[in-house]
Amino acid sequence: MNRFEYIVVEIDGDYAHLKRIDEETDELKLVARALLPPEITEGTKLRYEWMSYSIMDE
């Protein structure tokens, strides 16, 4: 199963802009906040696997 790592770059109302940190890219992914853990803030690192997002342990 694929696993991707992101950082929350910006929170914009009901959406968050995520940037991949496990590979080089300048693209941002727009994700509905309803799909993300409610306690995220800008700078939170997330892991996406098994069709869900979770906060990464530092």
C-alpha cells in the first residue's frame, strides 16, 4: 500500500493546502478539512495511508 507524507502549508476555511515532503515537488494538494484530523494546524506533518490521514509522530 502506498504511503505519502505531507505538511500542512496553509489552512483556508474548510480546506487545507498540503505539500508532499517525502519527494521533491512544488505542487500543493487541496484537501477538505473534514478528511483531516481536527487538531491540525499550519506546520503539522501528516501521513496518508489506507485512504486516511493521520498526524505523524515527531
